[in-house]
Amino acid sequence: MTDTTRPPVTDWATDFDHTRPEYAESAPEIWEQLRNECPVAHTDRFGGAWLPVRHEDVAAIARDTEHFSSEGVIVNDFRPVDLAPIGYAPPITSDPPFHQVARRLLLPAFAPKQIDRWEPVARATCQELLDELLADGADVVDAAAQYAQHIPVRVIADMLGVPREDGDKFRTFIHRILEVPGSGGPGEIEYEDTLDYYLDEAVKERRANPRPGSDDLITYLIEADLDGEPLTDDHITGTIGLLIIAGIDTTWSAIGSSLWHLAQRPDHRRQLVEDPDVMVFAVEELLRAYAPVTMARIVAEGVTDAEIGGCPVKERDWVLLPFPAANLDPEAFEDADQVILDRQRNRHLAFGVGIHRCIGSNLARMELRVGIEEWMKRIPDFELAADDPDAVRWSTGQVRGPRELPIRLLSTNEVA
Amino acid sequence: MQLKLDSEACQGHGRCYSLAPDLFDSDDEGYAVLKVTGDVPDALHDAARLAADNCPEFAITIEE
Ligand code: HEM
Ligand code: SF4
């Protein structure tokens, strides 16, 4: 089933649908309306789902792993059955206590000092992309499709130790899983074209041709152990799949939204060029204002006393966690609707909150900072090519970002 | 001024050690480690407040 088969939404409070194009276009306005009228929205679609939009409620659910399970994190027509506490992609689909085991396995590889090593790779990637972008002298380019999209793909391919050309496949897998959840079921596509097949082959290949001493993540997982036992192949492929799914559209969206914002704000472009110290705050503020990721939970089996902001919910209901809506809540942020690049108090939830805090947050922040820095060096002045800022195409589903972003180049610099 | 870090609450968002690297460091898993014991030097008071004000988990508290 795809989004196009569901009817349009007429009432967001009682019949919302986050997979519809009208949600993609105007999510921030929908959240604001709900915040004022019905801060815990419901829909019978997807077999029953809730959409809380207040910061307080979103944070409380994310922290309450007893009532709200991560067994399902992408809302669709099919509920996962009997997958808790491990789930199909640990640790994002895992609940305590197993969650912590799977999480600790990955944390060291994504700690700040490890991620620092990848900054030169990210920088060189951005420079290559900008060289290509500017090579033929076009005055309008697509900052999403020709630039932002490729940065996380190339970096994660290098981190996994797979060919960068595989990136095109990654994007197809991700599109199926995130933008059209529930699609690509048995019979719809050949097994050879699935993410599962790709991952099985990648692990088989690495086992057949080990790379001792390599610092790539597939080797890392093959060599890792849990309490002295090697990981099962399912755990390894699930984890690599998660890194691909969780790391690409998300970061691409963050870079794209940031460039969309800067294209409309000459004052902010100037501020970044004139005061590089603002960058550490600007990255967080852009993540707050344009947080790409909405997660989900399922009310845990057997729970009878769960509620969201006073609304009782029943076991096995879906619950969306729109971190971007929480980040725009005026109860939690001063001038929440304004982008203030050097905002000093900013406890934003773009990377979630509680035990599932994004493992890739250091990597994502680095790619976002480097992606903006390199763009600004070569293209200090630019604007949206279309007069109407809404002409940009935003993705549908739980990851929000511009998928087509035509930008007119107003001034460019040669390579320094 | 004294700084307190609640390591149970810390989830490794890393806001503190990027905003106040003189006061916080990261361990091998990305969780925060406090670099000062006792009084925070005057010159670092602003940095300490910045770290506390940006921790999404409210894991950092200041006692003045
Ligand atoms: C701007 C980019 C990104 C955003 C906004 C983002 C957002 C998030 C959010 C909100 C969560 C919490 C999930 C929950 O509460 O259930 C999460 C978890 C996760 N993210 Fe990211 N992410 C980004 C980039 C990345 C990257 C680059 C990677 C790795 C390559 C990554 C890997 C993960 C993993 C493994 C988890 C699961 C953590 C756990 O369950 O313990 N993410 N991300
Ligand atoms: S900002 Fe808070 S949660 Fe993040 S590392 Fe520092 S203390 Fe931990």
C-alpha cells in the first residue's frame, strides 16, 4: 500500500496522515494549529495512531520506555509482531535491557574522537561535489539532489568500506522504507534488489575476504563480540542496515533545510561569513528549527494505564514522536518560531532524548557543519531559484527535508 | 560556582564538551566527563552556564 491510496486529510486533529503530500508541504503549520487546538491528535489510519505535538509530551514519551516500546519506529499499516525487545534493527528497535547491549557495541565507533577522523573525508567529498556542481557554469543548481544528498552517502560508504557507487542502491532502499512505508513487500520487488540481499552479500563478501586491521564498520562488527560470543549475522546485517537507513536521508535533509533557510536569509549568510564562532550555535539552531526526524513508538503489550498529556491510549496503539514539532513549542523555547543563529539556550530534541539519543549525532553534526562551511566558501551568495519558497519539494513520511531545491548562484569563488 | 554532572541522566548528546571544552571531555563512548573538581574558575562561569543551558537531558546543574 502506498500513500497515494489514502484519502486526503480534512481534519488533522482526528484523522491525521503524516504520509500525505499535504503534510510534507505544511507540517510546521499543522503542528502549530494542533498545538493550539488539540495537542494530542489521533487517527484511525494505520490501525490507530497518536500525534502529540507539545515538547513536554514528546520528551515524556521518549523517556518512558516502560509504557512505550520501540518495537515499531516507522508507522505503517503493518504492526510488528513479537519482535520486542530486540527488533529488526537493534538498537533503534530494541527495548531495555537488550537495548543497552546493542547500543554500547556501536557507541565507541561514533564517539567524537573517532568521528573527527572522518572530517577530512567529508570535507573532500563536499569539495568534489562543489567542483562538479560549478564545472559547467550553470546559474541554477539543485542543492538537494546535486549536493546535500551525496554527502552522507559517500561518507557512510567509506565508513562501511563498500564502494561509493553502492550509494545509488542505498537511496532506493531508503526511499522504499521511509517515504513509502509498507511498500516493497513480497512479490513487489525481486529479492536481489532488496536491502536484505545487499546486506547479506556485503557481510558474506567481507567474511570471505577479511580485512584485518581495517577500521571499517563491517569489519568492526564482524570482529566484535557480546559477552565473548560473536554477533549473529542477523545482528550484523540489521545494524549495518540501520546505519544506512538512519544516517543518510536524515543528514541529507538537515543539510538541505539549512541551505533552504540560508538561501532566504542574506543576513544569516553574512553572519556566518563574518563570525565563524557562530557556527557551533548555528548548527544546533538549524537542527532545532528544521529537525528532520519524527520517530514512533508502540504502546507496549499489556499496558493498561498509559496516557499522553491526559489522553488515555491503549496497548498496541502507534505513537508518533515529532521531535521537530517539540522543537517549535513556544513553551520550551523563547521565540520558538524565529531562527536565531546564535541562540544561547537550546535544549533541542533533533537527535531525540533519553536512551535512544541518536548514535550518529556527532557524525551528523560534523557533516552538517562541513557541508555548510564548504558551500559558503565556494558559494557565499545564493537565493531560491523559484520566487515561491514553497515550490521546493519536501519529502513525505517521518524524515522531513527538501528533495528538490533549485538554487540560483549569485556569487561564486574559485578554489582557494 | 560548582558544577554537578549526573552521569545517570547523561545520554552523550555532547553539547557540553563542544560548548565548554575546558570543563567537559568525552569518554570513549561519548558520555560526558567533568574536567574540574571544586570551584569553577571565574573565567569559565559563562561556559559552565552555557553547558548547563544546552544539555537536553538536564544532566548538568550549577550551584552558586
Ligand atoms: C541530522 C541527522 C540525524 C538526525 C536528525 C537523527 C535523528 C535521530 C533520532 C531522533 C533518533 C532517536 C530515535 C528514537 O528516539 O527512537 C536517532 C537514533 C539513531 N540514529 Fe540518528 N539521526 C541523524 C543522523 C544519524 C547518522 C548519520 C547515523 C549513523 C550513521 C545515525 C544513527 C542512529 C542510530 C544507530 C540510532 C539509534 C540509537 C538507539 O536506539 O540507541 N543517525 N537518530
Ligand atoms: S550535554 Fe548533557 S547529555 Fe550531553 S554529554 Fe553533556 S551532560 Fe551528557
